Amino acid sequence: MGAGEKPKYVAADRADVANLEQVLPNSFDPLSPRYGNATRIDASLSACPALVLAGGLGTRLREVYSDGPKCMAPVAGRPFLEYLLASLRSAGIKDVILCVGYKSDQVRRWIGNGSKWEIRVRYSVEKELRGTAGAVRLAARLVKAQRYIVLNGDSFLEVDLGEMLKFHHSENALATLALARVPDAGRYGGVRLRRDGRISAFTEKGETKPASSRSKSQLINGGVYVLQRRFIESIPSGKPVSLEKESFPRMVGGKLYGFVTRGFFIDIGVPLDYTRAQTEFVGRLDESRLS
């Protein structure tokens, strides 16, 4: 794929990728205008708030970073969270809620009200661990909307949020997960799709075998979601609840859809990939968009 060519997106399990290298842009810039299709911002996307799950303890990362929450781990000289906020701004998102808990004061001091990125940032503070679903339910109280963009604060996925939102709306989905393609889903757990785009199954970490020589890639949860308010309100309150392990698996067979992107994906949650992120991001960023 050429440097100026846009990444391709599919909404269901179409032809397998012949080679994973073909689906990664040669010069990936998560802050460039083409990311999120910022040149034609979808009005419904600009009115859609984003909830960023930024309260992770980062226990697996502590051998290389132990000074704060995972989202604040430095990547190429800047907190990882900065890249997520800048990409949301490029996509046209204007209202962001950071779901924080562990060492939340560090996030507040660095990010402030979001004016540096020309967005509005507010904070939903967990006084006790609520799980990813519980954190989303708590944060949604701060802003009333029909649907929300939700992102993991420790991973980055290149996905056209405008197209994903359109797909979500066209299928009348309650929840849509952006799905990334990787050579081996074993570390993450895999996702299976029906031909109509509905998610038919999740496989646990370690249960998925590496991709065959024919397919070359497998689908995983990319950590970016579109969730209807009705879905969020169905999350039980008063106890920790996980989106990945509880809420989404319970919806299999219902209005739970997958939106497949062939864009760049990285998860900094383990030391190996955190180290890889340092080189994956270096030289691919327009520094002016971060300042």
C-alpha cells in the first residue's frame, strides 16, 4: 500500500488478507488529516462523545513502566494518551470523558481540560475498581447521548470512526466492535463473524491457533467500540463488570456487530509491545499536531 493511499475497511468477513504487510500503511501517521477521515467529518460523529478507559493499573507493564497508569506510559517521548486524544480530535470528536482511577491525579495534571487538543475533556473517577463495563456505565452519566465511542486507553487502532458509526447505524446495532487483523490471535483472544457482520463467537486467550498459510491473519477485538445508550444502561451496577468477558459475550447472537479494519494496531499492555511501540511511532508523527 502506498504512503498516500487510504487504508481499506470491510464490515464483515470477506476475502482473507493475502499478507499482513499489505494491510499496514508504509508511512502510518495517526495524526494526519486522513486518519478518521477528518477532511469530511461526519456531523453525527462530531456530536458523539468518546469515553476513554484510562484507569488501567498496568501490572504487566511494571517491569518497564511503574510510575503511573498505563495510558501515561511514555511512547516516543509523549504519554500514550496524547496520541489517542489527538486522533480523536482529527476524527472530529469534540467531547471526551476520561475514565480514570489509579493515580488519576497524574492524568488530570497532564491533560487538564483538553484545550491543548481543541477538545473538551472531563473526568469520570472510579473510587473502586468497576471493570471496563462498570467504568463505561459510570462515565455515561456525565453526558447524555444516544451512542458513544469507547476506546481502550492502552491500545491504538487505525479505524475510520465515521464509517464505523455509519455501519453501526445501518445495522441498527446495540454494540459494534472494531476488529483488527493480526497474524496470531492467541495472546488476545479471537473473534468470529457471520457473513452479515454479526459476531458469532469469542475465543479465549491461548485457545486460538496461529493463522494458516492461506488466511495469514485473524480477527481480534481492537479496543474501539460504538455503544448505544440502551446497551450501557443494561450493564449491572454495584459490582465490577467486564465488557470483554461478560457484556459482549452475553450479546452473541443478538445485535452485536464487528467492523473489520485493516489498519495499524498496537497494544502497549505488555513489555514486548510497549518496546515495539517506541519504534512504530517514531518518525511517523507530525509533531505539530501534538503541540
